Amino acid sequence: MSHPGLVPSYHLWPEPDREPGPLDDAYRQTKWLRPYRPGPWRLALCLAILVVLLFMTMVSLIAAYSSVSLVELGLRALIAAAVYVGLVWAVFRVYLSGVWVTDDGVRVVRPFSTRVWPWRDVADVRSVPGGTRLLGSPVRVDGHAVVLVLSDGTDVETPVSSRSGDFLGRPEAYDMAATAVEGWLEQHKRRRGDGKGGGRRAA
């Protein structure tokens, strides 16, 4: 069921309807989930890539019909296949980028990298002011970003920021997402303190 305090959801395909935070102690979340909804800017970029993909389909068909030899047709087909693979990879990585959590750890997904830490290696989760990436680009502007503070003192900036494609112009949604990520860490600390490692697997 939807929660009255949640922001509107934007997604490319149906997702489980979940509360934006850790499950209660009767359950154990073992599948990766994103504790917030993708924002409109991210989905607009995914849609733009899909439009380019459709355009490339038409261009490829025209190029195939205009080929004068099998060698030329094969070369154009290879180029088209490479472009298709790149665009499909791009739309999936753009859509999946962000912070994903389970009861066991946190995963930070970026367009070109994925890193995972167990919660026991995360000392704190903070919303830190400073220069953040504008819509995931190298350009940095003033804003807030969710930072994982690891047990060894290392700070890891996550893609969850007030200037990202999910939260640009949506400060309340950013606050909810930052609180949700922090909540998963607090849930782990409570379970570890209470010695509750068991429970049922979430569907």
C-alpha cells in the first residue's frame, strides 16, 4: 500500500510497492532494493537514450537496404550491433545507478563501477553539504550528498545527492532518501546489538 508521505513514483517498469526504509525485525531483506524511487530527470535521460536507439534502428535499416555488397552489409551490421549494445548498456546503467541495500550490506552503483560494503564496515551515513555532481556530470555545484563513512575512516560519496537526476528540484524527496539509507544502517546496528540475525527471507 502507498504511504501518504511518499513522493510520486516514476519508473520505467513496475517495481515492488515498498515503504522507504528497513523492513521490520520479522523479515530479512536478502534481495537488493533501492530505498527510493528514480526521479524524473533520470527517467528523462533513459527515455532520450531509448529515442536514440529507435533512431539508430531506422538508420540501420536504411543502411542495410542501401548496401551494395555482402561485405559492406556485414560491416554496417557489426557497427550497428556495437552501437545497440552500447546504448542498451547505457540505459540500464543509468537507470540502475544509485544506492541499493539489503540487511547485509550496501551497494553503490555508478555508470562505470559497482562497489559493495557489508554494513559492519560502515560506521555512519551522513548528508554532507558541499560540491556535488550536477545530474551525474563532472560539473560540481553546491548541494548535499549522502556519504558513507567506513570503519577505516574513508568517506564514500554516493550518487544520492540533492543535485542528482533523482532529486534535482525535489529537496523533500532527497531528505527522505537520505533518511532511508541511514535507517538501514541503524536497523543493522539494532539487530547486531540485539543479536537478531535470523528471520524470514523477504519475497
